[in-house]
Amino acid sequence: MCVALAAGALASGGACCQAQGALLLEQPYGFFGTVNPTGHSALYFARICAETPVKLRRCEASEQGAVLGKYEGIDGYEWLAIPLLPYLYSVEAAGDVPARADRAMVTGLRNRYRASRLQSLGPNVSTGNLIHGGWTELEGIAYERRTYAFWFDTTAEQDDALIARLDHDPNHTHFHMFTDNCADFVRVLLNGYFPNGFERSLLPDLGVTTPKQIATMLRRYGRRHPETRLTVFEIPQVPGSRRRSISNKSIAESLITTPYAIPIVFASPYLAGGLVVDYFARGGFHAVPKNPQILTPGDLMALTGNSFAAQNAGSAGAQVPSAAGSGIPGTGVSATAQSGLKGIKDLHE
């Protein structure tokens, strides 16, 4: 499958032979995000689609792939898969994404999508509470928080292996916040694409896998392996329904930059001092480069849809059209997004 993520590859006139995936680094929000400001991790794949939220298959033409994630408290499932646009906005067409959305609108969009597409999860699937989001974590996340997408190349063999593995293995959760969380799920799957690239880190996260840690490891891997064509984009939070989400933090960063620091200082000044040193030595890393390119809903659909156009052209031995000009002709990709597609995002910022 061919990917048109890098406009330079299109401009060369030749069809590339890779698909694409993305690590989604989602910022924390709300009460739980204040208590635990590590955020959430999920994975997107352009070639992998959701036949149901718990069964995967290869995508067909015009489909834009699916997001795979692990969640706590959604009826015992280890993972769930949702198409990209509904996952972000609870709609199935880019033109239906609102510029602003109040809480009532978000609730209506979510209920409508659940009624039409998520019935296979059953009528009694958890709606969540103040701590756990329930099925609402599966759709419309862009109304709650900003997301950073770390795009990378994949192969057909890797994607097929992932489909076979997840469809074969029991889909029963073993969720544990410290030993088997959403970032652990992502870490294990990414190691299938980039062997030995991701592991638990004693420092600065005290052995706990965090979304920020995984994103940082992926950027480091991308520096060492430019063939992954790692590129970072921002998917903005839709304004209106909630306050802006906050930055992802490591464990050490969470402990010394939140009210947790006060009892730690009184309980053990030495521990507090060690956390401060650890934070400045290893915990203050930047998972996201400065000023990543912003993707609108139209950009997302153009990029993922263009992957299939390139695949079909490549399989037929045709040449992919040139992408010269102010935008990529025939895709609707904005000039802003295209500027981020002309080359690999500077991973040394």
C-alpha cells in the first residue's frame, strides 16, 4: 500500500510502497487529568479498519483506517477500534465537524454515532463517570483535548501481522494503571513494528509506561531510523465544550509540578530532592517538536484518502500525479498542512 504522507514522495512522480500509522499522544483533561496528568496513548493505522469495534480487517477503498486503544472500564475489553474521523469528532464526514461545540452538541453527536455504529457493544456498555470515561472515550476526543500525531511508515506484512494477532488473541482486559495501561498496550504493539525500540523506563517514570515516554522514544527511534519518515502534526481541540487540555507529563514531572509535591517534601525531603534532580536530568524532555503543523478534519481525510489513491496507482503501475503548487492537486490538502508534508519534521528541535 502506498502512502502520500510526504509530498516530496508524490512530487517525485513515483508511487511509494508504504502504508502509514500514527502514535496519538492525547493531552489530559478534566478532573482525572488534573489528578493524573499523563494523558492517553492510542495508535492509528491507515490500512487497518474496524469491521466491528472488536474485530479488525484490511481497509477497502475510500476507508480511512482505524484507531486502536486500550481503555479502563469498557466492559472488560482489552482493546477497541474506531474509525479515525468518528474517534476524533463523532461524525463520519469531515464537513459535519463543527467549528465550535457546546456540551449539549457533543452529547448529541456521540449518542447519534453510538446508536448507529456502536450497537455491537451492547446497550449496557458503561457510560463512565468522573474518573473513568466509559464508551465516551471512544469517540469525539477532539472536543475534550488536543492530540499530537506522530506519523510513520508501515509495511503490509506488519499490518497483516497485527490484524492476525489481535483478532486471534482473547480480547479481555488486564488493565492496571501502573503495569498494564494504555501506554503499555501501545508500547507492545510498536515493538512489533520497531523491534526493541520501546521499553519500560525506571527513570523518570519509576518503571511506569507513560504516553509522553512512548512519544519521546518514538522520536528518538525516528532520529536513528530516517526510513520511518517520522512526522509530527497537531490535531487541535475543538473549542466550546471544555477548557483547553493540559500538557502531558512524566511521573517525575507530575509529582514535582502538582500539589503532590507538598506532602512528598514533608514525608521525605530526600525523595523530593531526588525527584527534582531526576526531572531536570531526564524528566523535562520534550515529546513534541516546536510548532508542529496543524491538521484540520479536511486535511486528515485528504491525507488518509490519498493513501488509497496512491496504492491503486502503484498496483496498476501508474505514476502518482505531481504535487507541485500551493496544495496537493486532487486531495484538498491545505497549503499549511502541505508545508509539513514536504519533508520530515525536524526531529532535533
